[in-house]
Amino acid sequence: MNTSIKTIDTLRFTTAGSVDDGKSTLIGRLLYDSKSILEDQVAAIARTTEKRGQAGLDLSLLTDGLTAEREQGITIDVAYRYFATPTRRFIIADTPGHEQYTRNMVTGASTANVAIVLIDAARGIQPQSRRHAALAVLLDLPHVVVAVNKMDLVGYDEAVFTRMKTEFTAIGQELGVRNISFIPVSALAGDMVVARAVDGSANMPWYDGPTLLEFLENVPVEKQAESAFRFPVQLVSRVRFGASKENRGYLGRVESGHITVGAEIVVLPSGETARIAEIITLDGNSESASTLDSVTITLDRQLDISRGDMIADAAQPPRVTDTVRANVCWLGSESLNSGRRYLLKTGTRTVRAQIATVNSRYDVQTLTANPATTLNTNDIGELLIRTVQPIMIDPYSVNHATGGLILIDEVTHATVAAGTVLADV
Amino acid sequence: MKFADFTQARETGKYAAYKPPRAPLSKHLRWLESEAIHIMRETVAETKNPALLFSGGKDSIVMLRLAEKAFRPDKFPFPLVHIDTEHNFPEVIEFRDRRVKELDERLIVRSVGEAIRSGRIVLRRADESRNVHQTVTLLDTIKEFEFDALFGGARRDEEKARAKERIISHRDEWGQWDPKNQRPELWSLYNMRIHPGEHVRVFPISNWTELDVWQYIAHENLEVPSIYFSHEREIVERKGLLVPVTDLTPPKSGEIVVKKAVRFRTVGDITCTAPVASDAATVDEIVEETLIARLTERGATRLDDQTSDASMEMRKKEGYF
Ligand SMILES: Nc1nc2c(ncn2[C@@H]2O[C@H](COP(=O)(O)OP(=O)(O)O)[C@@H](O)[C@H]2O)c(=O)[nH]1
């Protein structure tokens, strides 16, 4: 029985839409029609729907988690949902669409492979839809799928869908979206979400592309594996490993690339080189480790390595620098203050940092850069950051694991910014 | 060289013989396992005094295995903690103590009963559920040992409020969770910085589902308390749930006691944990049953969660796990 799901992989996607575009209903529909919702959950939302004096089953209630949200009737935080089909396992980061929640969208998108952008077919493309696509570009999501929702309200008219597709394709090109797909759906009725036809009637015979679920089941998951080997050291174990009495184990996760025993590595920031002696797991040693494997590594030479250092491919090392140019989304409730010091965390390394210059602030509709001196909550801009100690980074466009950083307020300990490293200074 | 050799190479090593699993892990479980190991190691690196909550339930059994994978052949860099309601299934406590002994780790037990007897907790009814009251003892224990991080086995698929909780969940000095003011959590860059008196709850298996947990238990060949398997038990039916008949939970007048083949899906306070009808006698059969399950875990088995849709969120704000 459990052999049927042996080889399935995981796809993480995020959903964004303006209020009332039908995002909650769409997710509810996806879960309900893929039989991922259980009886007691259905019973609970049936009770709530009835209490509100409505008829039927309001699928949007499935994803409304917190009391405050239920009162306001909107989603205010990132909620994670899980479902599986025979071919794939899905993690949804369900994020709110309002401008004031840009930071939540950024959070949800940071780990996603696909962004679903919702458009209300009856209302047309809203400024927020642009912003959602722009965020997907800033976070370098490989795929954006535009769900043109509420097709039932426009009589399932192909012309409406085609018009939206043309308009949004132009926006996508202008912003630089990597891959964009369009699917006409009705979250309320169910067309093209999981089923092609609802109650036996095919309302959109003119559409021959995949349903939303088919798309999600088949879209390739882009692999970090093609990037160079990066291993930020989490902990050092003093337990004796191997034949050598002195050997130490370096505990960490392969964040990108692939490594084999005997490979030449460089330890950063020191720059010393060595070879991989062993790759150890509790289930025995192995000859190699791949992206996202948590392992313990030993080296053929005794080096002084501690948490926050990085073991990397000697032939393709990351940049070691104390100056980083990055696109940053400001998450903090207080504005960026160039006079203050922040902590910068990337990989397993946390160092003191200061904002050298605010290069620009983006218009989040168009991604055009405007001059600025600070960033406020939910603003996205380009910064030049200086660090007290060197950090090891790659451009985010090349490596998401070593190209992402956060800033932490030294006093309040709040996470105040999320950044993606740009190519050079 | 295999892990077993390390154990011998260590002067003090006398851990349970670790039996490597039969086959390689499936792709998605491997991903989940590695993520959990990464989170545990980050927490140990970034906090001063963590602890791991171990109740003897299936999620915390998985947590112990993940801790082995993260830290062996070292000893765990944290103690295990059990907040004991004294409303236990004896099989679970027996299992808890045996497992701790096998692993040769340290277990701290603090009892809700102590706090009741000393008057720190006042009950409205002598036999009421003690799940809510665990909070007081838990916070007392955190204070006593000055823990700044607590590992818990909660999963986001369990319940709506949990679906929004971060992997690293910040608690103020009262142990309270502020759902509207959570730290954004980007990539795998966790921020565990806190002020004195505060702590973080860390949920390494946030992204696991109930099915993942059982598949992992099957794959790793992990022992679980016997009450997870189908057994004959005296029960009464109450509000659509099966209620076990015990000294603490006698039948109400007019209720008919019947014997039924049941198993528990969670093991908590005996007064508010309901079994489900089941013939699943092995872990593989439980996996199979979970694949076709029709009721979510908490809905089917926790008598006290049904009160209101918002009840879990209310308790979490107050520091409940
Ligand atoms: N006619 C129609 N109404 C829809 C559709 N999808 C959602 N709605 C309605 O649009 C409103 C907003 O939906 P909701 O899912 O709460 O939107 P959200 O704010 O984006 O989460 C609700 O009244 C839904 O019933 C659809 O496909 N067709």
C-alpha cells in the first residue's frame, strides 16, 4: 500500500490575489475536489456557513484560520496547507493579497516553486495582480500560473479569457516573469480546477490546456542541484570519527550541489583547502551527498572550522565579501534607519551589518527604480549593505540558498528585512 | 564505517542498538527528515538551553528518532521533558520510561498533579481534563530550568490555528503566542533571538502530515505504545465519539457500555482522548487506514477541542503547546 507513493516529490506553491478575487474559494475547491478534506472539516464549515445564514458549503472557510481573520473575513497571515495526489505532494503557502501584506507574500514566496496569481474575470486585471507577478520576479520563482477566475460570471466566454491572457502576457514580459501560464477557472462551480466538466457539462470546450491541478502535478520542480556545492556548517562535533583520533565532524545540510568522498573543497572565509574524507549519516557512511541532505562531513586534514563557516566546491567558490548589493523587502514596523546596526544572517552565519546606501525603492507595480533614502514596511528597494565580518554569498538568481539573507534588529530582535543578493557591487 | 563502529569508538557510548531501516527512505520523507534535522541543529546552535518535550506519543517518538539522526553518536544536547497530567494511559508511561532508558538520555518529569495539590491550579471538577492545566506546569518548568527553546512535535496539518504557526514560534515572558505579530520566516533562515525570560517553541515536523508520521514510523521500524494498535476496550458512545471507560471516566447514567475493537490516534489526557473503531494491528495497517481516513486527528479524538472552532487558538495564546 505505501509503495504507491514511494517516488513522489513535493511541490511548494504560493497563492496571491486581491481581496474577493476568490483565492480562499479556489484553495478550498482544490482541496475539496482532490478529496483532501475530511468529513469533520466539511461538517465544521457547513455549520459555520449555516450560522452565517448562507446556503451550501462556503469552501473559502476551509483556509480561514485565526479568529481575527474570521471576524474580518480576510486572510491576514501565511497559512500552510498540505495535500497529496498519487503523483505529488503539495505544500500551499496561502498569503493575503493586500498591499499591507506584501511582507507575508514575500515570506510565502521565499520557499515556493510556483506562484498562482488570481484574476477576477469580471473585474479584470487589478493593480495588485501586477504586484503579485512583480514579487514572483523579485523572488525568482520559476513559474507563474495565472488563474482567470469567476469564468461563470462572464458566461465562460473565451474572448474574455483571451483578452486577459494578452494583457497579462504583456505585463509578464515587461516585468521579466520567467514562465507564465494561463488557466480559465471557476472556483465556485469547480470548472478547470480539478475537473474539466462540472456535473457532466463542459462549460469551456474551447480550452484544451491542463486543469489547475494537472498543471501543478506536471510542472517541473527546479533543482538547486545544478548549482555548485555549498555546505554551511551548523555545528562541530568533537566526537572522534574515523581512524584518526583527532578528526572532527562538521554537521550541516547540503544547500546546493552534490559532493563525493575525495572531492576538493575550500573552507570559507579562511580559504584553506582539503578533501572530503567521510560523509556520515546515522544510517551509515555514503560516498556522496546531494542537495538538501543533512549529513556529517569529515575532512582529510585538521582545520580550524566553526559554526558559520562554509565548506564549498574549491573550483567554484562563492563570493567572500563584506559588501553586498541586494534587493530587500522591508518587513519591520519601523522604517530602515541607516544610522543603526542590524544583524545579517545568511546560511548559518550571523554578522553585524549597516546599510551603506539606499540605492532605490521600486514601484512595485512596474518594478521601476526610484530614488529613496529609506524603506518603510512592505517597501522593496535596492540596498548596499556593509558587514563587519565577511560573508559567503552567491547571486540569488544563481543560488537561492546562498543568495537569501535576513536582517534582524539588534535591539528588538525582530526580523526586519528579507534580501536577495544581486550579482555584483 | 558504520554508525555501530562509532558507538564502540566512544568511551561513554552505550546507546540503544540502532537498527538501520530496511530500505532507502522515499523522496518526500527524506526531504522532511532532512529539514527536521536541520531545524534541530540550528536550534541547538542558536539557543543556550533547549529541551525536547517527550510524551510517549507518536509525534514525539518521531522527534526522538530525528534527534538521534541529528546528533548521534553524541549524546542529545538537551534533556527530555514530560509534563505529566497524571491522567495517563499506563502503557504510555511504561513505554516512555523504557525508551528513555534505551536511549540513555535524561528525562525531566514535572506533574500537573503537584500544582493541583499545592493549590497553583484550581480545578472546577475533580475529574476534568488536565490538558489546559498543563500550561501552568509547563511554564513553571521552563522557569525552573531556564529553558530558552522547547522542541515540540506539533504539525501544521493538525488544526487551523497551527497552520499559521511558524516553525520557530516566539513566546513572551508569559509564554503567550501572539498570532498577529509573528516573525516572518524566510527560506531556512530562522531567527531565534529572544529577550531574557522569553523562549521559542520549535516545531521541526511542522510540514509533516499524520500520514507522513506513520510512514516514517513504519520505515524506521519504531516502537509505539500498544494503545495505538487495535485492542478490545470497554467504551460508551457519546456525541458521536467513542469514550473509553476507565476509573477516571466512568459511564454516565443511562449510557451503555460495550466492548469494541479500537485504537487511539493520539495519546493524551485519558479523560479527553477518544479512540476510533479500528482493526489495524500493525504499523503498516495503520498507514493503510490513515491513507483512507475520513476524519482529521483532533476532530476524531479530542473531546475538548470540539467546544469551539477557535478553542485551540485561545489555548495557544495562553501558552498551551
Ligand atoms: N461567481 C463566482 N464567484 C466566486 C468564484 N470564486 C469565488 N467567488 C466568490 O467571490 C467572493 C470572494 O471569494 P473568496 O474566496 O472569499 O475571496 P478571497 O478574498 O480572494 O479569498 C465570495 O463571495 C465567493 O463566493 C467564482 O469562480 N465564481
